Amino acid sequence: MSPVYDDHPHDECGVIGIFAPKEDVARMAFFGLYALQHRGQEAAGIAVADGQSMSMYKNVGLVAQVFRPSTLDDLNGNFAIGHTRYSTTGSSSARNAQPFMIETIHGPLALAHNGNLINSAVLREELLAHGVGMSSSSDSEVMTMMLARNGGGTWVERIRHAMERWLGAYSLMVLTRDCVYAVRDPWGVRPLSVGVLPSGGSAAASETGALRTLGCVAIREVKPGEIVTLSDNAWVVTQAIQPAQPLARCVFEMIYFSRPDAVWDGKSVHQVRQNLGRELAHEYPAEADVIIPVPDSSIPAAIGYAAESGIPYNDGFIKNRYVGRTFIEPTDSLRKRGVALKFNVINENVLNKRVVMIDDSIVRGNTTGPLIKLLKDAGADEVHVRITCPPITSPCFMGVDMGKQDDLIAHQRTVEEIRKYVNANSLSYLSLGGMMKAVGSADGYCQACFTGKYPLPVDLETVKTGFEKGIR
Amino acid sequence: MSPVYDDHPHDECGVIGIFAPKEDVARMAFFGLYALQHRGQEAAGIAVADGQSMSMYKNVGLVAQVFRPSTLDDLNGNFAIGHTRYSTTGSSSARNAQPFMIETIHGPLALAHNGNLINSAVLREELLAHGVGMSSSSDSEVMTMMLARNGGGTWVERIRHAMERWLGAYSLMVLTRDCVYAVRDPWGVRPLSVGVLPSGGSAAASETGALRTLGCVAIREVKPGEIVTLSDNAWVVTQAIQPAQPLARCVFEMIYFSRPDAVWDGKSVHQVRQNLGRELAHEYPAEADVIIPVPDSSIPAAIGYAAESGIPYNDGFIKNRYVGRTFIEPTDSLRKRGVALKFNVINENVLNKRVVMIDDSIVRGNTTGPLIKLLKDAGADEVHVRITCPPITSPCFMGVDMGKQDDLIAHQRTVEEIRKYVNANSLSYLSLGGMMKAVGSADGYCQACFTGKYPLPVDLETVKTGFEKGIR
Amino acid sequence: MSPVYDDHPHDECGVIGIFAPKEDVARMAFFGLYALQHRGQEAAGIAVADGQSMSMYKNVGLVAQVFRPSTLDDLNGNFAIGHTRYSTTGSSSARNAQPFMIETIHGPLALAHNGNLINSAVLREELLAHGVGMSSSSDSEVMTMMLARNGGGTWVERIRHAMERWLGAYSLMVLTRDCVYAVRDPWGVRPLSVGVLPSGGSAAASETGALRTLGCVAIREVKPGEIVTLSDNAWVVTQAIQPAQPLARCVFEMIYFSRPDAVWDGKSVHQVRQNLGRELAHEYPAEADVIIPVPDSSIPAAIGYAAESGIPYNDGFIKNRYVGRTFIEPTDSLRKRGVALKFNVINENVLNKRVVMIDDSIVRGNTTGPLIKLLKDAGADEVHVRITCPPITSPCFMGVDMGKQDDLIAHQRTVEEIRKYVNANSLSYLSLGGMMKAVGSADGYCQACFTGKYPLPVDLETVKTGFEKGIR
Amino acid sequence: MSPVYDDHPHDECGVIGIFAPKEDVARMAFFGLYALQHRGQEAAGIAVADGQSMSMYKNVGLVAQVFRPSTLDDLNGNFAIGHTRYSTTGSSSARNAQPFMIETIHGPLALAHNGNLINSAVLREELLAHGVGMSSSSDSEVMTMMLARNGGGTWVERIRHAMERWLGAYSLMVLTRDCVYAVRDPWGVRPLSVGVLPSGGSAAASETGALRTLGCVAIREVKPGEIVTLSDNAWVVTQAIQPAQPLARCVFEMIYFSRPDAVWDGKSVHQVRQNLGRELAHEYPAEADVIIPVPDSSIPAAIGYAAESGIPYNDGFIKNRYVGRTFIEPTDSLRKRGVALKFNVINENVLNKRVVMIDDSIVRGNTTGPLIKLLKDAGADEVHVRITCPPITSPCFMGVDMGKQDDLIAHQRTVEEIRKYVNANSLSYLSLGGMMKAVGSADGYCQACFTGKYPLPVDLETVKTGFEKGIR
């Protein structure tokens, strides 16, 4: 479906790493990636090591499309890392698929990365100047080649040296011939957790849901600045560099990216989203007859808003579960009804009612209006829109694709202008304070997309220029 | 995913038919099928006529996989029919994909069928005895060849003659070189509706949601026994044979098959499902702290149960939205956790709580137990299961694949035995009367899967034997 | 490659049939089709019966592309027929692929056909009028449906009844649940032979080369009008209808279609082609330094011409062995050199020489000129063209695609005009008498493409009209 | 087809490079690769530069399978290089496909390589030790990364520096953002030629036939040790390092690899092969009735042998032109006739005759015997085998895959033992002197596969060990 039907930012990856002394580790990695599919639908890959050699398979497509039984059968070993990728451009998808795997003086090395280095362009120039040839425009290859270049006696030391140079977000899985390393940047931007496998060994993944799918217990976060070594019977934790003060966890993981069964920073994402709805009900109550979510991401918040307000919760939209990638363009008359191809209204649930429509965010602002129109066409008397975060006014440079600043509707218009533009009876965004109250932390979170205050002291112009060149 | 992760009956098709004098009818049919994808994910096809000739494309796969822009560009005309198919066996999928298209003495003819003839084996033998060669085992080919054989001056007459011989369920789209006919059996087993297109012309489809996706207005059912002719500016209705007394609408369309935005028999499916939940709360209340649905089909009923009982509604399970067809078998240790690959629990929402789990039906009974275990492992104190229909004890011969009678857990065990088997604290099925009260009709619905009383006076043994031979 | 690079008529099929009581008959059919690949590269299929049921697989592509080990593993039995197909249009290829398989009142039936019925349109109308629906425009489906309709106690009788109605060319393999029938039209237009398999059973095929590839011994022709039954230990021959007087064997099989290792009418095709060259040398000698063939089909004739004339034989052209189907159009500058993409000259072998270029036929006349230019550009002093058959002036209606009459250069121009058009120093066609002398028969061969005298007493206009409608 | 049906060594690549200021260079590269398809059928790729940026497409498959019109449309520019690859293992084919393309400090760089470095393992270790990560086991990536590392002001200088380190065979195309460089090793092992394009610009290719397909004139060899720069209107020749004394041209290019229309070292390959046949007739005459080649490679030599001996030339075998890659294994009874699946005999041409069978080489010796058996089964009285080169006793380390030494039948057996093994009436190999006389040079050719005397002064054990590890 063309982007017009979806107005969410895009996260760029899910990663997984597994050490399983007694199991078919490729198959476990497959099911782990399966549970991380929502973090990237463009490409998937798994690299496996058996103590001596390393093998890999990656391709464009959904996890279930990329892997066949025969593909997995060729990936033998007890150590694995995997990656699912979101990508903006079709042509480069194959080349930028991960893991990246190379041979180094220290043996084979593979890497799967979620995040974004903001000094990637600088580091890349350094590598090129040292005579290294680069085969992609990805910051992940920069990271891989830096690890290959680094001296030092152990992989942990080499990774630590690289971490000292890396600025930005990285939740990283590193595979060597006999070890998996789970590495997280000192700002803690992207989530990463580790758990114990019931059959022995351990696993790390972007979200706890993937670990629980594998049956993991004793799940904990990989803390900012840590390298967690998965091998032997127990994992080993190294505080490679000190955590940033304050941390800069991505608050959008709470609002939208993570699957609601994730637990992050000790908090249930589903419960945080319920809280967001409750705070919203508190800050911006509405005289209404029914609370409806924009499915699926806003369901928990709508449940929370309904519980707090005492107004009944109900389904208002039905989402076509099978809307996938299609290259078929609608006819002109259908184009006008673009959103209807993805959502239908349940007329009886909104007819002659005052509706509160809960949505998690507005980025470009091109779906809110059509959704409201669908509701009004179905007979809703009033539509009050409530958004579970503040207006998004600044782009992200740490792994989230929100487009350029000029694409952001809240950068271009006031809330009242947006309300008119989408033809809502009322429109309210949760306040920054309300959002953080719902999250349960006063600080430690990056709020740059709402405030423009970036947590890393870098030259923003350089980063922007690099972005425009496609270097990230 | 292997069937172990899903315990629903399977419906066998969605159909659509369009006459659009000014539009690209193939593209409209594509988006109509898109909205009927939930009725069949194995194969899809579209046939188009331009007043003179007819062209068709069909293949195995999801609608969005089967059709490319170039494919649709080859399908020119103002008349179209389309089909999405559920199929049990991979090998025959390509050959049994629909529409069926043939050349007849009366010109080209194509047919798309949802339902099942119970006298298909007999009709097939008659055709063979008349020297007709048959290329598939499908009752839809039987119907096509009967239409080709029939004399009579008009297609409406030929269709009527055939209807007199057809016993069973058929919601049928017939395409000729300059007309689309929407045909429904006199029992009204499967749904079929027709509406006016905003840009001129009209459309018919299995569900009203597909018609509304296309922007249709003035939507009405194709009534049992009717032939609705789509051509020229208005549609023409012919009551080809008298409706059965009583009708035998499939009540399972209300309970599970139809998308909740469908309106059928004048009733909103979403509201019927809410009513089912309310009736269930009335018949089988529970002392509990939270009401959770098994997503997605049970969500409306859970909302209804919560509203009626006053117990809060919340999400308990997160469903992996990307669970698609995979040929990867889980490892042994993952196999034990099969359901977890599809569902994860939101621990915090059930921890230390008494949970009411709402599900629409239990067929084989192999997912209820694992779901309860997931909840209890997550800390639920009690799990009370409430099912929105009576126990299913008899198979369907009118287009729904529930397996054989011995596969049905409620045929083999009492409710108490099932409760023990799935390890629920309590288990209750909605009564037949309660179900019909929720539906809002005392009769006119087929309830054979609950009662074993089939609405058609046929020799059941013959039908069963034919089924075993794969003739349907 | 676009047709401009090849100026040969196209044959439309190869067929094979096998009964092998102790062998994997699908795999044998595969290798048999492999040896018949030159008779059709568009689609391939195999149907297999095991005494009870029948299974089939067919698809677009070369034999080696269509079949995978798993595909063959699904085709179990001791009886098989197979087909390779040449097709003019991409869109219909999948639907017209053979075998055709249907269920009839007499059990399952499959058919693989090489040839063309000239009364196909009439027979098709009869079937339609009897209420049979037809799913393709192929005469092979007409034949299949006629067999399904026919009464009579045995398949041999039913086939005989049909043969009485069929006018035209058919070398036919018929598969029932426990028998293979090899059937040949009474005119003997297309070749068909049968042989004994070394491991028991027997096989029939379009060409003897395929039978020898399978190791067959005791190879004989299926004679015109015969039905040969392959089952049990020996084959059974039925003279179903009397052979035509005279026969009308396609002389072009000798000149071009058949692979040179074929033996037909008791004659080695390679030796006949050598004879054609010898006759040509006798009728049209040339003062020259070297004899070169247009590879591959003209090699035997060039060997014969060289032997008869005493002028040395040598290679003049190298053919790109890997020229396959490509959708890439050449650039403008390459387009002018179209033939060079398929053929390169060996300069040293023609430089400063008087060259005799032997070719088997000229159809449209669009490659001869470019080939001569290649030779002259390479330094040939003179190019004398010798063609191993008379000028082609009339199209074929019995299974060979030569295009329409207006496409035939010899219909439009005299030999001298053609010579000037292609810029040859001399151009000579073998005489009809010389050709038949080389073949070794005074009559019994269809020469209609050279003479316009068709061997069948039919209304030519009807046939032509049917052809234009695509009914064949 | 499994290797048993072919007993030739395998060459590993064809390369092409084009500068065309006014043309669609990707399309020209496509047709150039098309003409080099015989040098490698496993993978193909094209990289294009437009003065600024570079794009590339490569994949597993034949040239015509790899490229679609849309693929070529994405490759815009005036500079191109291309590659066709032969590869031993399926799993690594995708990763080892060429060109290799990287970004360097000097801008984008792509490389297409035919040949083999014998010191690849050493150079690779050096790169790894410098901290470069390597993503394949190919010597071509080693060459690419060395070019990326090299300092020096110009690409010609950087290439020259690398050439000083490279030991072995390389006919290399280097693409930068605004130039193509054709580079050849100082031993001249693999062929490489350059020519002027009729529409402006110039092209280089492994064989002259590809250049002539593109219409090139003024074709000359890229001489050993030269770098030829293709850009602007004229090419620029740099003698980067001095040619070796003596040269080590691969004589097997003359005997088998090159297409017969190639001209190399000023000699027509077709004429050299005729000479080989003539020398063979002189050294080893035979009392015989017919001379037949093993098609296709031995045809010119058989023509020469026939001309010299006065014994008639004729076809004896017909080769299945469509034998391509199939995964279908023959049945047991067919397996015994393996060769017959590829070759059929024309019985009439050998029946009751004394046959001389000309073949270019015997490597493993597993097809000669079956071919002789086919001839004798067809009635040949005697079969005298004549081979156009001496016995092959040593493997090649410079780009030809002949297997290991123990695989070579002439390393294991005497000529008489081989004759008995293949059941020939006589068997003779052309002498080394006779071969060189036919080639027309006393020295300047590598004959190591016949003599074991390798032209490069390297530690053979190191090379062998590297080969066993797959480093090449």
C-alpha cells in the first residue's frame, strides 16, 4: 500500500542473537525474527556459527518468505544472529540487508544492527582514507569494518574501542565464530534485552516479546553501554563504557514502535499505553458517547481513555488484515477513498454518536482527515480526536524515519490549523508532562521529535547533509 | 502456520461481480477481492468481459500476490467477476482456482462460486454420462457445465433451469460477454449483497464491507432464490425460484466468518457479536477481574460481555500480525509452545487476576488449552472460558470445512470433559436460544453444526461418501 | 530472440507415450521429452496413470525448467504420456499447454497431440451445440471432448469413431487409467514411431531419436490410420481406418523439423539431407572454393553438396549456442546487425573465397540477406546460395506455422527478385523432382507448401477463416 | 546435467568493458556478455558509470535470465563492465558473482576478472592483517580491495602498483566513475582484446567474437602487461609492466575454450583447430571410412583431419541442443546410458564403417568409453580415437578447473591403459610438438597441464593448499 494509507514513523530494524548449546539455533532465530517482524518488513537474514566457520542467508521479503526449510538446514551451529529490516528504497534493499558478514584477521565476523550512527559519514571517510573499500551506504557496514580494523586482544576490547568512536543509537548483535555479543549504546536509545533459554543457553533481542516467544526466563535489559557475551552456560556482562547522563531512551518505542507485549525500562508497553489514554482523558476530556481506537496501535490507549472517562469503548474501524504490499494503483474514484481500502467503519457503532477517536500520533497528517470523514459519512455526530503524544515537529536522526522536517504537519501548522485541516470537532495532543507521567519517568528519554532538543552534542547540519546524501 | 495454531472452521470463498460502464472494472474487482481476502487466502482470480470477448487471470496466492499492474492491464472491459478461494490441498489449488471460464454455444461464460452443492456427485455423473469431460473435482465446474448445456432463450432462463437442479449453498457470480448475474440459492445459506456504484453501474459481493470499500450505496441483499442482473443503468431482479421455508442462513457467518463490518439479514455483524457476548454474560456470568478476547474474532463479543457484566475489558493476548504461511517447522522445544508463536500474553494485564477468556468457537479443541496455559503461566489466578455458540457436534456440507465429525471435540467429549482437557476453571457455551436471541431471529438459520438437523432433505450418506472421494 | 533472427517455419509439438511395468515412468517421459525439445520450447507436460487414477503436471517453459524432482515424484504409475509445445502467443500458452486431462464417463482421459485438424472449427461448433463447454481454442481440446462424448464399448472403438470425423494431421498419444494408445492420422502427416523398452514395456514418440534415447529396440512406425495399444507385455496394433491413397507425409520433416538422427519412412533423415545436398550440387553446381552450411540444420546438406561437388566443406558461421529467449531489445546500432547477434563469421574461412552457402529453406526471407552481408563483410568474393527445397509459396494448415501467405517471400517475388533482394551472386532452389529423388519416394508426401495442392479435399476458405480467428 | 555427460575442463569467466559516448552502454554490455556466455553460465553482472555515480546488477543464471529490460533501464551511463562466471558451487554463486563494486577513497570502483592469482592467499592475509574485512573467498575481491588501498595519484598508477604484486592470470576490466581500464597480466595467460565501436568509443572483451558482435573494428590484443584506458575518443595504452619472457598464453584457449570465431595471438582459432586435425592426421593416420567429430568443439579438427587424410567427413553424433541444467536424475536403466541423453548416433553414417572419432581432449575419461560404445552399438566396425592435444597430467592453477591431479585419467594410466579402458581400436594423442606446430608458435604458451612445468616460479604446495581451502 502506498504511504498515504499509513501515517506512522518507520522503525528500521529488529535484531536477535542466540547461543543454544543443544538446539537448532537457526530455527530458533527464525521464530525469534518472526516475533520481530513488525520492526521491519523489507528484508531478513540469519548468520550462524559453529565454533569454526560461519554461514549466512539473507534476502528481501518477510521472514516467512525469505526462509525455506532447506535454507535453514544449511545454517548449522550453536551461535546465531538475525535481523529484520525496514528500508526506504527497493533498489538498495538487497545490498543493505543484514547481517553483514566478513572475514577478518580475527576470523569471521557478522553484525546485525538496530539504530543509527550520527557520525557515520565521518567514520566512513576515515575508513575509505585508510584504503578500505565499502560495498554499501549503510552505517552497519561502517561498524563492521571498524571492528575488523581494530586491534586489541579480545573481541570485547575491540568492540569497546569502537563504541568509543560511535555516536548515536545502536542495539547491536555481533557474531564471531564462537560467541554472540549483545551491545547497546550508552544512551540506551533502542531497546535490547537478554534472557535465559529453557533448554540451555541464552538469547538477546530487540523486544522481550521475541524472547518470551522462545520461552526465555530471567529476562533483563542489556543496559546502556553494556556488552553482554552469550556463550558457555552463563552470560557475561561487561560495562564497556559508562551510561550517558541522562539516558536518551526513544519514547516513541513506548508510544508506537514496540509491540504492546514488550517490557522496557521495567514497564509494560501495553500498560504505558493505557496510561497514555488515561492521562489524555484527564487532560482532555470529551463529551462523547463512545471511545474508538485507530487500530491496532491505539487500542490500549483507547481502553485507558474509556476506563478513565467512563465512556464506553467500542470498535469503530475494521482494518483489512491482509493489506500488504501491492503494486496496484486504485482507480481515480477509489483513490479518493484511499483510507477506505484499509479501514471500514462499523456504522452501527458510530451512527448518531459523539465519537472520541484515539490515535497514537500524527506525522504527515494525511490519514486523520480521511478517517474522520469515514466516521462522519457513517453518521457520527461529532468526532473528537485525541493523540497520545505531543505534536511532532522535528525529525529523528537515531533510527526512525519520520521524513524531513517540512513533511511534519505540526512543524507547518498550529494545532487549531490541523484541526480545521482534518475537520475534527476537537483535536488535542497529550502534553509532554502528561506523556512522561504515563511513561512513569521524569527524564532519561529522548523527546527530540517533540522538542527539537537532540540528546547528542553533534553538528546537526552535518548529520542532515549526510542524510540527504543517503549516508546513514 | 500449521493448523495447530488455529482452531477455526474454514470458509471456502468470497465472490464479487461488477458492472461499471465508465470505469476500469478489473482494478475495481481487485480492490473488492482485497476486502474479501479473509474469506479465502489460497487463490484468487478475475474474469472480465467487454461486450464481445472475455479474458481471465487467476493463480495461487493472496490477491495482492496474484495480480500485478500488467496483469490487470490485460483485463479490459466493463463487466467483471472475481473470486478468492480457501483450499485444503496444495496440489489441486491451481486447477481448482476460480473463476471457471469456458466457451459455450451461447458465447463465453465464467463463474465464481461460494458455497457447496450437496448433490454435486449426482449432477457430475449425469454430465459425464452425457459425454461431457470434466477437468476438476469442483462443484463449480459442474455448475458451469450445466449452464453450458442448458437450452432456453436467455441466460436468466438457463440459470433458472439449473437452479431447479442445484441442492445446497451457492452465492454465485455469472459473467457472460455483456452481463453479470448475481445468483443466490433459495435457502440463503451464504451471504450475497448488491449495491449501486457512485460512478454508475452496480456491484455484488459476498459481504457488504467489500461493497462499501468500493463506495457502494443503496446496498441490499440478493434475496434467496433471486437472480440479480447487473447491466445497463439499473439492476434487474428476477425471483427465479421461491425462497425455502424456512430459510437456512449460515449462523456461523454471524459468529465467525463475516468481517465484523458486514451487514447481513439487516443486522450488523459487529453488533450481533456484541449481543452474543451480552447473552453469554447473562447466561454464564463469572466472578472475575478482567474480560479478554482471543483476538481478533472474539473482540466484539468480549466488548459485549464486559459491558453487560461491568467487568473491565482489556487485551490479554497480542497476536503476531505477520504470522503467514511458513514451511519452517519449530524445534521440539518450540513445538511445545506452538500457540506462543502466534500469541503472546501481556502479563501485567492478567497477573493475579481472575480472567474471563472469550472465544467464538471450539472446533478440534487444540488451541484452547495452550491459550489457558499461557494465561496461567503469566500469573492469571483463574481462567473462565466463555464460548459465543453452542458445542459444535456435526460437520457442515454447505461450504464450511470443519473436518470430519470425529475431529470435533464436542462430538467426542462432554463440556465438563472438555473443561478438564483444556484445564479451565470454568467453561460455558452459549445456548442455542441465547445465540438466536443475539442474532435476533427465532428461525431462518441453519444450525446443523450444533444440532445435526440439516436443512436439506438429502441422503446424508451419499454426501459423506462423495466428500471422502473429494467430490464437492 | 525476435523472429528476425530465425527464418524457419515452426513445428508445433513433440509427443511421447510410455508403458513401463517396472519403471518410474514419469522420469522416463521426462528424458523422452528432453529429446523432443527441438519440436517445441514453449510448454511441456506429463500425465501419468497407475491403473486407477491419473495425475498430471504441465507448465510454460523448457522441459528442464518445467519439471523438478518433486514434481516427478508426484507422478506415479506405469503409464505416461508427455508433450512439448510450440506456441505463438504468450498469453495463451499456459491454458493451451498439454496434455489435456479430463474425467469422462469412461474414467480419466489425457491426450497429447502433434498436428492440426483442418475441420476443428466445425467439430468445435458441434460440441458447443451439444452443450459442451470448451476451455481453450485448441483442436486438441476438441479431440479430447469428442473422445469423452463417444459411446462404444472400448477406447479403441471410441478412438476409431473419432478418427472417422477428424480431418487433418494428428500424431496422438491417448492415456487412460490403464493404457496408452498411439494414434496416427490416415494421411501419415506427422511422424510417430513405437519401440520396445529394454526393461520391459514399450514406448511411442514423435521421433525415433527419443525412443533410442530411452534405449528402445525393434522400432517401427505407427502406420497411417493405426492405433497402437501399449499395455501388458506386447503392443497391439489396430488398423482403425484405412491409410489414405496416396499418403501425405510432411516433406518438411525431412528437410528441417526432425532431428537428423530420426529415421522416418524407413529413411535416415541425416542421409536424406545429405542426398538433398548432393541433388542440389547436381542440379545447381557452382564455381566455388568452399561449401558452408547455415548451422545447424543445413550441415548434412552442405556435407552432401561438398562430397558431390568435390569442393571443400568448412564452417563459415559460428552460432551462439546460448541464444535463448531474451526480452532485451538491441540498441539501434545493434539492431542493424541483428543476425550478428546469433551468428559470427569465421573470417579466415571465407576471406577471398567464392562461397556456396547452403540453407534448408527461405520462408520470410529476412535472414538470408543479412547472412550474405556478414560473409561479404568478412571478405568473401562471391556468395552463391543453394536451398535444399523449392520456393515456399503456400501456407500449411496441418501443424506448421509458416505465417500467412503474404508473409512468404516466394509468394511475393520471383527467384531472381529474391536473389537481388538478398544480394546473392546466385540463388538456386532444389527442384521438386530433385527433392523427392533425395527423399527417395515419388509420392506419398505432402508438398502443398511448394505447390499449393493440399492433400485434403476441404474448403480452404473455411480453414483460413478459422485460422484468422485463432481456432485451430 | 551431471558432470558425467561432459568431460571438458571449465573456464571461469568472460569479461567485457565498454566506453560508448553516445549509446545505451548497458544494453551493449548485455549483448557482449551474450556472446561470451560459453565462458561461464553460472552468473552474470554488469556495472555502469555515468561520470559521477555507479550502479550494478548481477545475479545467478544465464545472461538472458539475469537481465530484464527494467534491470538494464536502471543502469545508465557511458561506461560499463560486465562478467559471466563459471562457478563450482551453488551456495556461493550469488556472493561470488561479479563485478565486485565498492566505494573507495578515490570514488566508486568495480572490477570484473577472468583468471586466477596464485598468490591470492598471501595477499588476502596481508589485507586482513591491515584490518580490511573481506566478504568473499574470491581472488577478485582481493584485487578490488588492493586497488582501494593503493595510494598514487591516478588509477593507472594504482593499478600498476597492484600488478607488481599480482602473480598469475588476470584479464581484468576496471570501472571507475569516468573510465574503463582493460588490464592483462604480463604472462598473457587469458585472452583480452580491444576494438573501436562504429558509433564512437571502444570496447574490450575476452574474445574477439564479442567485439565483432558489437560491430567493433580495428581489433587488437591488449598485450601482456598493458593497461588500456577506454575514455574520450581514443584509447590510451600504458605498458604498465614488462611482458614476461617467455609469455605463458593458455594453449587450451586454442584447443577448447575460445569460441572458434575468436582470433588470438594473430591466429584464427578455427584455423588452428583445423591445423590440429591436420597434424593429427599426419602424426596418427588411420585406415578408416569416415571422420566424425565429437560435437561441437571438435568439428574444426575433424574437418582438418578429413581434409588432410582424404577420408570423408560426416556427422556421427547428434547433440541435444537443449541439454541444460536439470535436477532430474535418470532412472537406473537410463543412468547406464548417460551419454545417450546428450548424444545420439546417426546409425546410417557409421554402420559397417571404420570410424575415426576426433575429440579435443580427455580429462577424467568418463565420456570417451560411452561414446565409443554408442558408435559400436550402432554398427561401427572399428573406432579409432584421435585427440587434438597431448595427455593431460597436471592440474591448472591459472583459472581453469580440471579437478585435482588424481582425477586426471592420464595421470593415472598410460595411453594403452586408457585405450583398453575406453575400448577403442586405437587411441592417439597429438604430440606436444605437433600441437605447437598447429598453433604456429614454438613457445610463448603455457603447457603446464601436459608437462607439469608451471610458468610461474611459485611454491606449488602453497597454491595447492590454498585451493583445498577454497581460497582462489
